[in-house]
Amino acid sequence: MKIAIVSPIMVPVPPLKYGGIQLVVAELAKGLAKRGHMVTVFCSGQSTIEGENITRVETSPYPTSGHADENRDWEKKQLFEVVERQAEFDVIHLNYEPVVLEFEIDNEKVDLLRLFSVPTVLTFHNSTNIPEHIEYYKNHPLPDRCTPVFISENHRSPLSFIPNSEVIYNGIDVERFPFGEDRENYLLFLGRITPSKGILEAISVSEKTRVPLIIAANINSSDKDFYEKEVRLRIDGHLIRYVGEVDFSQKTSYLKKARCLLFPILWDEPFGLVMVEALACGTPVIAFRRGSVPEIIRNGENGYIVEDIHGMISALGMIHTISARKCRESIVSRFSVDEMVSRYEAVFLRA
């Protein structure tokens, strides 16, 4: 097949540091290319995705995460380029929610999704329980040639009325994640410093148990005020350490040695790739019961699912009973790149 994969332009493909969607795009493109498919990746400037059977098309001069006011204009340019070139492909994979494809042009709303005549597969990556979005999808049925994909069953649930949808879990290249059984006495928070990720809850667990916490996370411009007012003063450099945003090598180094990963999310996280990455390293996860957590964490086998900070503290006292080997085994078949690529390949062929 000739496949176009369209990636959000906020972050390059693959990401240098933070960027779960772009990491998935990179792994999917490489996996499909290895199987002989011709893959064209539409992505931001500074992307480096390349290889046999892979063509990179940069549709913005730079990642727009630092240029938020320009993002929609570059998204529009990217999507119009894909529309204009659609006849080159057998199937187009859009990593945007359909609502994002509606633009106001000359004071009229234009749904770019209606301009595609080629079969399209759309992967929803962001929250699906936003009331106005649910209403939008009820009033704007997807064209028959579109196949919607969600990244967990919980993620699909609010939009289960959309027909012909698929659930395909995000996958990782498990072999890239070093397995370790020797643990050091620290907790790990990995991801993004923002209220909904539960950074304050993670800090509270560390303060109450006196087990050190390492925070490896980025800070978006929209969260800088939150960091300065509520987070920074609780970082003492000893019990609570902030090491900034980390690259892949640094991330796996912290993951494979941590006593456990804390995942105290306060929103319905659609997937939570960091949980799978921790488990691949043999590191158990203690997580709040939100979003996709029950689909990834097997209580008492590869971690614990809890309701609040008190539950997290209690689970920490039992974390030593979790086998590192079972943590890794729990994700090898369910969340591997090969499994993800096979599922997408089947959807693309069917489309």
C-alpha cells in the first residue's frame, strides 16, 4: 500500500523528548515500511523520520509547540497539502480528531474531512469526553469512507455511538527498553508538569512517606504559572528532585531503577504510554483509577490501581511483592510495536 501518515505539527517526528503521538507515528511508519508499504509522513520541521520506503514531508518550518499562535495556520497548510496530494495514496491516516479538521475560511466553516475522496483512518489521541465535542460528533456523522480509531476502550466509550470504530493500543519497541531488577529507593514521576497529571499528588506521597521523588517532566508555557506558584517551592533538591525534561536514554535510565512509577492522573488519560514504558523496564506502576489505567495495570501483578493518595501510600508498602519479570511480560504481547502495526495494517487494508 501507499500510505500517508499525517502527524500533528506541535512536535517533530520522532520527538526529541516529550511527544507521545509523534513517537507512535514514528514507530508505526517504520513498522509499515519494514513490511514493504510505501509510507509518506507529513510532519513538522526538524523531524528526522527516515528510512527505506519512508518519505518525509515537512509541512511547517519548525515544531509549533513554541509558536502556539501560529499552530492553526500551519495545521491548515498541512491538511490542504494532504488533500491536494491525496490521489498519490491508497489510504490516509490522520492523527487528528475530526473536529480539528473544521476551519473557518472566508467567514465560512469548512470541514476538510469532506474534501477527502481517498479512504481515511482517523486516530483520536486526545480527550473524548468534552461535551461540546460529543455534541459535534452527534451532529456531524463521519463520511462512510472514514474509519475512526481510539487508543483504549475507555477512550472510545464517550463516542461509542460513532459506527465502525476500532480500538488499537499504542505500542512500543520493547527491546529498546532495558530490563532491570535492581531497584533504587526513589519514586518516579515522568511526563508533564500540569495539574491533571497529578504532580502535586505525587509530591504529597513522597512527603508523607519520606521516599525520594524524581520528577522528569517538561513544562508547557501554559503551565509555567502553576509550576512557579504551586510546584517549585516544594522541590528541595533532596527529597523532591526536578531533573527537567529528559531524552530517551535519560528516561530509560530513570525508569529501570525506580522503585515504582507514580501515575496519579486526575483526568481520563486516553492511554498513558509512560505506564507501558515503565513496565517494559520491569518497573511497577501505582496509578489512580482513571482513563485507560485498568486496561494496562493488572492489580497486584504489575502494579496497583488505587483511588487516592492514601491508597497510593498503602500500595507503596506492597510494591516489593511485584515481580519485575511479570511487569515486562504483562506488556510484551499486548503493547508491542508489532501488535500495533499489525492492527493498523489490517485497518488500512480493510479501508
